[in-house]
Amino acid sequence: MMMKRPITRRRVLRGMLGGAAVSVALPLLDCFLNTNGTAYADGAPLPVRFGTWSWGCGMSKSIFVPKKIGADYDLPEEIVSFKPVRQHINLLTNFNGFRDAAPNLCHYTGWVIQRAGSPPMSTFDRPGQTIDVTVARRISAGTRYQSLSVTATSDERDTLSYENATTVNTAIASPLALYEKLFGAGFQDPNAPEFKPDPMTMVRKSALSGVLEDAKKMQASVGAADRQRLDQYFSSLRDLERQFELQVTRPEPREACVVPSKKSVEQAISGIDAEHVAARHKIMTDLMVMAVACDQTRVFNMLYSKPFSGTTKNGYDKPHHTATHEEPIDESLGYQPNASWFTRRAMENWAYFVEAFSKVKEGDGTLLDNMLIYATTDQSFAKIHSIDGLPMLTAGRAGGKMKTGLHIDGKGSASTRMGYTALKLMGVDVPSWGTQSNTTSQEIGEILA
């Protein structure tokens, strides 16, 4: 009896066309997965991705923080937009950032603590590296981009990602630029019927490999300071070589990967009015969803509005940041109505961001199920630049390792606990994270599955 050849995820359909051999890739079929649809049939797990999202100028506590802890929490006015995605997210409140001997740098100290674990001593200080960089080095092997940083503000300087004190990861600031980076020259469609690597890429890869070999010899012949500079430079070259390697290697089929239309991207409008920011954020969200679905990256950063948020409101004469400081608290409402209006728009965009990933099927679940998205802001109450009671958000189940749909009260503990939890969930094995009072080895157990 002849045994049937097993079908694997690397299997292609082969045939002849006009006397020439052709092959056609298969999509991500159920037979490629295990019986539960949670991993590939050969035991290899579906990839888990990590993303961050950010908004500026915090919240209005009385209408942002739910009264109920745990599941089925209430949705106060500023977060009522969570309703369609509440089951996918966790809301974390009453976590503190500790500055110790460092100054409270307005709209800076809070987010640096949440993303790097340490308070900065000045606005030029970038302690450690941001969490996305750490995670990318752990999970991004085999992807075209180690990570992607994107901003809906139209200003590429608006980024919350850095490697070290001198290396900031500049953000992509236009939907068209993001489209071209993802789906322009060098993009290999994983579901294309044929694979044709660019001959010039193959030549560049070979040449670059030769340069890197020479680099090793050079590093051995220079002083310590020069070795450090060369190491940083050659790290960039190695990243470039890795991209070339991927471009000459046929990608595995991805059922969820659908190349978007360029026409819709070209319609994006510049400007800082909330409507324009939301329109750009929507387009860039949809592009990022496909970047992840096509496995071009497994780590990303999306910035809706920056610290010192400059977003404006049609018919109102102050931008968001100015409103938080100059608008009086309405005595009957108990909060600043226009400042709150900006926060509500931010939360609507967060809800869109989460829902976009939840709509893409992957395995027996969705793309979002195999992700952890960590959202932060720069202040709790921006009017007084408070970093006590910082709110944070998460979305996704991290490949089944995390519970969702919960409101967690941090009870004044370190906000770095969420960063430490994220690192552990992403497979970064560290005994603790943070410095001084922000040091923690305590995960947020309530959200762990």
C-alpha cells in the first residue's frame, strides 16, 4: 500500500505552463494546524506579537476610572467607546510612577517610566531602552522589520521608542510612507503564485556579507571607544543583511495577508485637527494590521497623540495640552469638558485599533488573540502633571497566556509591573524590571491565564 505524502505548510502546487515548471503556494489551511487550531501541525506555535499604543495628557479620573473591579466593569463617560471591545481589553488604573530623586519632567517622566522602567534626569536623558526594543530582540527573528514605529500626528519626531541615549527610533509619519515601506519595493507577497527574488538584492546581500566579514577584522584592531561605535554601525548593517536574506527567501503563505489598496492611502489629509488625526490613525491602523498579518513585523508602536498633545478641536481655540492647563474645571460636571472631549476621541481611536486586529482570523481565533498590545499615556491628571494613578490599557490574549475583559486596581503599586508582566509574557526572562522604587518582580497576576 502506497503511503500518502503528508501535506505541510511548505507544500506548493507544481505543474507545467507553456513548457515551463510553475509552482503555486497554498494558504494557511486547517490541515497545517493542530487539532485545536492553536499551533502548526508540526508543533511550531503560531507567532505571538507585541505592540504599543499611546495617547497624550491622561484622563479625567471621575469619568474614566470604573467603580467596579474585575469583569463586566462599568464604562464611565470617557471610556464608553470601549463597549464593543471591552471583552478584548484590560483597563489598569491606580498604578504609580516613582521619580525618586529625579525631577518630575512634564509629559516626559511618566511615559519613560512605563516604557523604560526608570525616571529620566532630564528631557535629554533616555535611561535603558524602551520595552518594545527589548521584546523585538527576543521575538522578531525572521521578519522583514525588527519593529515599526508609526505616528498619526504627522511629525516623525513623535516617537516613544529608543535603543539607547543616542539612538531614537524615528516614527513613520504619513500613511503613504507607511504603505510604501510595507508594500512598495522589496515586499514579497506570501500568497503570490510565484516567487521571484530581485537579482540586485541577491548581489547586494552577497556584497554586504563580504563587508561584514571585513568588519570583524577591523573591530579587533581599534580601541574600545571605536569598537563601540563600529558595533552600533555594523548592527545596522546586520539588520540590512537580514532584510536582504528575507527578500531572497520565499515567505510562508499567510491566509490573513491581503495587500491593501494604495488609492485609499493617498487620500489621507495632513493637519492636527482631531478629525484628520483620526482619519490618519484609521488608515495607519489598517496598514499595521496587514503588516502583522503578512508577518513583516511582530513588534510595533502606534502613537495616536503625543505627550504635550497638540490635537485641536474645530471651533475651540486651544489645543489639547493647553486646554488641560487653562480650562477651568466645570463645577457642575466636576471635570474639564473640552480636555475630556480630547480624551474621548483618543479612546474611540483605541477602540478602533483593537477592533481592527480582532476582525482578522488566524488559526482557531483572531490575530488579536496572538498579540499583546500595551497602551500608555504621559500623565494621569495633566493639569497638575501628576504621575500618580497612571492609567494603562492592554489588548489581546498573548497566545492564550492572558485574560481579558478586566479592570485592575493597582492600589498604588509601581506602573512598571505591567511592563514586567509584558516582558515575561513575551518570553524575556528577567528576574526584575525597573530601577530604584520602580523596580519590580511582581507580575499582574489577575490578568494571567
